[in-house]
Amino acid sequence: MTNISSSVLLDIHTSALAGMGSMPRHFERWAALAADDSYPDADLGEELFRSLLISGDNALTALWDRHLTAWDFAENPQWGADTPARTDERRVVVYERLRFGSELRKVLDEAVPVAKVPGATVITRKFTPWYTPERAAARSFYWTAYEQKLRDKGWPETAIAGLDQASRAVVERLADPEQPAARQAKGLVVGYVQSGKTANFTGVAAKAIDAGYRLVIVLGGTLNLLRAQTQRRLDMELIGQENILRGADVTDVDSLVGVDYVGDDEDWPEFVRHGGRPSTLGAFDIERLTTRDNDYKSLAQGIRALEFEKRAPTRPLHDSANLHHTAARILVVKKNKAVLTKLVKDLKQIHGILGELPTLIIDDESDQASVNTSDPKKWERGSTERTAINGLISKLLGLLPRAQYIGYTATPFANVFIDPGDDMDIFPSDFLISLPRPAGYMGVQDFHDLNSPVPVEERTYANSQEKAHVRGIYDSTGDRLQEAMDAFVLSGALKLYRADHGVAAANFRHHTMLAHESVRQDDHADLALRINSMWHQAGYSSAAGHERLAALWEADFTPVSAAHASNLPSPSSYEELRPYVNLARQRIGSGGQPVIVVNGDTDRYFAQLGLDFDRTPNVWKILVGGTKLSRGFTVEGLTVTYYRRTTQQADTLMQMGRWFGFRSGYRDLVRLYIGREEPFGRDKSVDLYEAYEAVCRDEETFREQLAQYSVMVDGEPQVTPVQIPPLVAQHLPWLKPSARNKMFNAELVEIRSPGRPIEPASYPLNGTVTKRNTERWRPLLRALDTTPVSFSNPPDNSSTLTRTFTALTGTVAHGDLISLLSGLVWERPRYFAPHLTYLRQLDGTLAQVDDWLLISPRLASDNRIDASILGSAPLSLVRRSIQDGKSSFGRIASVEHRTAAQLLINEAAVGTNAKIGPKTGVALIYPVVEGRTNESVRAAIHNGTADPAKIVMAFTLIPPKSATSTNRRLLRFQAKDSRCINEATIPVNPSP
């Protein structure tokens, strides 16, 4: 064997891995084949490979990072031996197929750890697989270019592999573009607010075009500014320079007439380069029917551009002999009636080819404008009236029988409001895909202490996201607007300081603050005037101004950055930061105007604002606005948010979460000033922070349920898209089909939860009913022992300490608990009914549960208010408040109590718990008093006894893990009309 250089070994490994295709194979054999011609005596042993990895060979490590990560992320590959993706078990299978030794495995595991991150959740109907790894690899020109572009942008391999799998999950559920029979698929992809959904649909478009889709229509917002942002992104990362230039010479000014970007976009050198016209490289060109500045226009050129030439004239366009030799067309169009009408009109003029044309329609922010919001009560008998954009999308689907529709949204509840029984509408009848929270994304978990076990009084900047990033606005604090502006100046100064001390300046190109108090334009003008006046009176260059900033820097920014960004450069004193404060002030106040009002709804209005984040070198401004800042409009560099608007619309509240997003290099500087006591109605106030958290909890719970139910059982889906609306109705009780003469066909009759918590929320609000419910608990309350029992939770990710609490406990037979539960009355009975159906079957019908351990936790002594209930031992009463706009409490059980109960269940399942056996469930019970202060609790007690009419006996049940059937199904639906088993809706009075 001959010693070889690292570059030679890299070439051999690159060739060997490329030769393997999409699966790991015997590496030494493939490496020998790769080395055979040029390096027949090369040392291909594991020792040299291992030593180069240990020495930090970046190129070799990057190569293996790419391939190991791709294999780790592959979903259900034929070679995977049924191992889950992104697990140590999958990595072992990969190593065994590569035939690697144990020492090399250890080094690779250290160099490329398994990314144990969640994948996309897929709810799907059964489909015919066609997009195989082999077919995808055979034609991958544009996907490969896009993948490389993401690498050049600094995306880690885990993010690229995640996008690869998520986009594959979409494309494989579309119709095969080459199949003879026309078929439409409709799906919905759910991301997070400002979380990079565009990257996913760019990947989907790349793969779909490679596979044979030849017309791509992207519906990109309701303003040209938003449409142009999407157009530029696709041009830069997918379409590429050669397709934009179409043969024009960049050195010849005359040939560049009508060509966008060249000469007026500083990022033009960063646009994808294919190395020549794709049609000369064995691929095919992409023709743009829209440009950065021009939406689709009804011209003769437009009609001709939509005409497709066939290499084999006697065969249809979708035949592979034609399909892969014709150029693809891409349009990025506004959701605008005039624009879409022109497109529909032009398509009608070339109708002869439309039945043969594989088309992909991508609808960005699909719950905006696309949904049919017309009033069903006004529909004529037997017909459906549509709002303008919805009607035009329906016409597109009608004209293009091979069109596939994919909606993209940030809220999973959005498109279930569409009538699934309307064939021409956009209900996602084929698939619903929920994307995972991407790495580096600041979302709800970064602003709220969800499920934190740390007591409120012990929370600090270090262990609390709320403490670190949220600044509440109360009556007692004043409006804190000056402080928010000061925070904006300080955070800008700290960004400039970091850019001067080695942090990538590109992270700080834009620096913005968002102020949002109202939807009324007059209010925007008033707020902008107030901020402008405050800015000029703030004295940012005076001694008093610097003294105020220094105090805020020392009290707020210094401790938060020390706790959350200790790896980033930080000034040792305010004096060191002071020069950067002056620079930040100058940038923000440039042009004499620190404030921009954003509330217009025309393209001309936005054009004069100078708010194009792509084409403006630096936007350092305070933005005041309403809904125009909430839909699709990405506020780049957003660091400080001042939010005091109240809304009763959950989806509107969710979309206003502009403070979510990617904040590379300045996460610790992000601040949310939010109203905690905002006037609401005549004599009410609302805590916007709590309201937002409640919406986020609903969404997160729903995403968790989708992930749980997405697991296939015996090759069959547990839930299909047409069954999602009745599942969502568990969260949104008012959800029903839009047509009054229709009802959902699927009825959710059972939810099984082996080893998982069941926590009802819809307790009755009527005192008389509450009293009857509480009285039904009497026999179980008597089962509680009077001697407290101690429970402890060991150190975990949330705390390095062992946490303990005490509780009264007792054991009751399964039948006694079911008897109680069956007699309870609920505000919304159907919410708990599917759970009760499951629990009743744990008498041996489905599985055997012998008894239940009752746990009534005692609160800490300084907060505890005890009282006897119907003669029971004194129990700790718990205060909970009804969520705004709902008839239910938020979460009942505390994190520590649920953790302890779950630990009992988990240990009992493996026989390591002495308190309960494997056929015992755990019931956490809480006597709850509705109210916002402890005075409400004391008012429910008289002479040490609680009034049963004011006590809601709330509970959380965790059945044993054995409480399931052999088929492992977690949901059971029944069709109201079994003759229409695959139909989402049926007539209210079906014909016999």
C-alpha cells in the first residue's frame, strides 16, 4: 500500500460515495473500485481514514457529514432494517452496511454526531409510490444546485437533510407527472411564523421540476413587494443566472435591456450559477413568465410563452419522450383578481395542451385570500358562491386537470375551515405535513416558560425565557415606550460592537423595532408622531441620555447576555459601548426620520417607503403598523417589539407574532414589550402575553397529537386528512362544514392514551352542575389517606436539583373510577367522550387495568390553602383561571406533578416501581377554584369546609403503558354514512 495525500483520499472517498447512490454499501469495495485506475496502490485502510478525521481534515469530515446525515435522515429506506430515522440504531445499520470497524465508528460518531431532532409529521391518505430514490437521483439538476446553494449559505448538513426529507415527503404525494391518467393532489404544509417555509417550497419546486412538472405557479402574497421578495428568492436560489440572462452577455449593456438584477442588485454574484445554459448541460431551461418588477401580464408574448413544443408530436406532453426535453415555466403572481384573471384568460386560449401539462400550484400564506369566506347562507340552492381569489384558484384547478395544489401556512388550524366536501376547493384531502421547528429559530419556547418546573419566584435571567426577553406593560409600569426605544438603540449599538469584534456583520445588516397598538390608520399616525417626538427629546447624545442608557444596559442587557450569549463579544463597560451608541443613533435617525408608518395596501404606497429589505443596504428604523406587518411581510432584523393590540381572533394573534424568527448573533438582545393589562370591552382587561401563550399551547398540543397519530400501523394510516376536521374540533368546538346542508362524515369515537396523560379541559361553568359533579367524587375522596406521602423528581434537563412535593394518596378499583367518570357532566361532552370510550374498555375488553393510584398534591406551605370537601381530609385547593375567550381552564396539573406521575407509570412498565404495578394507572386530582387571586379561594371556604358549588374537581389520568390493544392504534373513527367511507362530508339528511 502507498501512503497518499489527504486530497487524493478525498477524491477516492467522493467517487466511492457517489457510486453507492442513495444507500450505504461495502465501503472498502467501492473505494477500491474508485481508486483502481488512478491510485491502484493507495492505502484505503481504516487507520489512515481515522487519523485524518482525528487530525481535523475539514474537507473529509464535511464529505462524511453530508452522507452520514443523509442516511440518518432517510425515512423508511429499504435498507434501513425498520430503524427510525435520526437514531443511534439507524447509524449502527449504516456502519454495518459500510462494514466499518468499532474504532472508526467511534471517531465518526464524534466528528458527525447523530442529530436526534424531530422530522416532519405527515398525515396522509394512501398513495401510489413513484418518486423513488433512484428516480429522484436520475434527474436532480435543480435540486442539486439548490442543495449546494444552501451549503454555500452556511446551512448545516442536518438542516439540508431535514429539508431534503420534508420536500421529498411532499413531492412523493403528488401525482406522477408521467402517468397517463390525470389526477390532482391537494395538500397543506404547516410551518411556524417566519420559520423558513419559503426554503421548503423552493426545495419542493426544484424536485418537482426535476421530476417533470413543467408549469409552476407560485401565489406569493397580496402585494407586489411580497411577490417580488418570493420571485427574487426563487431567481437567486433555484432559477439561476443563466436562465435569467437567457444568453445575454453581462458585458454588453445593450443585451441587458429588460434583464433584472444585473447592475442594480448587489447580491447578483450570489445568484446560483449552473455553469452554462441548463439545456446545453443535459438538463432543461426554466423560463420566467414573471420578473422581480413585473407580475404576470396578458400579452401575446405571455400566450406564446405558455405554448409547449413536443419532441414527439404524436405523444402527449406528459410522455417522458416529450416531458424531459421541454423547458419549465415559472410564474410568481400576486393574489390579485386582475392578475389571476389575466392568467386564467390566457390559459383558456391554449386549452388544447392543458390536459397534458403537469402543473404545480404553490400557495404561500394559503389561509390569506385563498380561502372561500363567502357566507354559505347566501349560496343559491345547489351552487357554491366563491370569493374572488378562491374562485380564480378553483378555475385554475378546473383548467389544469394535472395541477397539484400545495398550501403553505403558519397555523395548522387554517385550512381545515375549508369545506372538504367541495371538490373544487383547496381542502388538503391528500396530505397534511407539519414541519419541525428549525434549529436556530426563536419561537414560543424562547419567550414563554412552557412547562418550566422552576417556581415563579425563583426564575432568573438564566433559567427563564420570560425574564430574559419579555418586558410586561402594566398600569403600574407606565407605557414603557421610552424604555423600548432605549432598548432598540442599545441593541443596535451592541450589534455594531459585535460586528467590530469578529461577529459576521451580515447578521446585522438590518435592525428594526416594531410598534403595534391598533389596526386604525389614525392611531398609527398618532403613535408615529409620539415616537418621533420622543426620539428627538430622548437626548441620545446628551449626558442625561447616556446615563439612562447606561443604567438600562447594566440592569438588563448585561445580565441577559452573560446568561445567554457568553460566547459573544461584550463590552466591559458602557464607556466602551458609547461610540457604538452614537453610530446606532445616527443610523436609526438617518434622513431625520427614525419612524416608518406601514399601513397602506397598494404597491405604490410600499414602493415609496424604502422598505425593500432585499435591495436596501441597511434598514435601521422603527416600524409602526397594523395588519400589513402581519401577513407574509418579513421584518428583517426585528429586535424590539412593542405590542399592545387586542384581538379576539386566535389566528390573527398568531400571525402577529412577528417577534418569532431567526436571530443569529443577537438572540440575547431580542426584547418583547407586551401589554399585560390591556383594556378590553367596558370594564375588562386582557393579558396579551397570556393570551398569546394560550394560542401557542393549543397549536403545540395539536402538532404533538399529529405527530403521535401519524405513526403508521400495519402499513395503514391511523388518521387521514379528511378525518382531521373532527380531530381539530377537539380544540375548536365551533368548527363545522361551511355548508349548512352538510356534516362531517368522520366521527371521532375513541382516543387511546396508553402511558400518556389525559387532561380534560371543558369543565361546567354552572354552579349547580359543578356541585353535582363534586358530590359524585365523595366516595373517591374518602379513599385518600390522611398521611402525606413524599414524591421526588431526580435532576434532569430542567434542573440539576432533586425536587420533592407531598400528596395525599389512595387506591380505587378501576370500576369505581369509571363509574364516577361516566356520571360527570361536561360543558362540551364530545371533548371527553372519546377518552371515556377508551377508559371503559380497560376492564379487560381492550386491556386490563386493575386499579388507580389517586394523588392529591399539597402545595408549598407558604401558598397552601387547605379545606375539607364533603367530609374528606383537608386538601390543598388550587386556583386556576378560565382562558380568555374560552370555556376551559389552561393546563391543570403542574409540571412537577405530571413528571412524578409519568415516572411512576414508566417505572411500573418495566417492573422497577414499588408503589404501583404494571396494571395500575395514576390519577392526579385537584380541587380547583376559578379566580385570579387567592381571595377567590378563601371565599370558597367556610369554617374549614369548601363549598362544593365552587369547587371543580379537575384531574389528569395516566393509564398504564400496557393499556392498549395488540394493533397499537390510538384513534378510532366511524363513518356516519358507511357508503361514503372516503368522503369528508355528507348531506345532513342522506338519501336512504
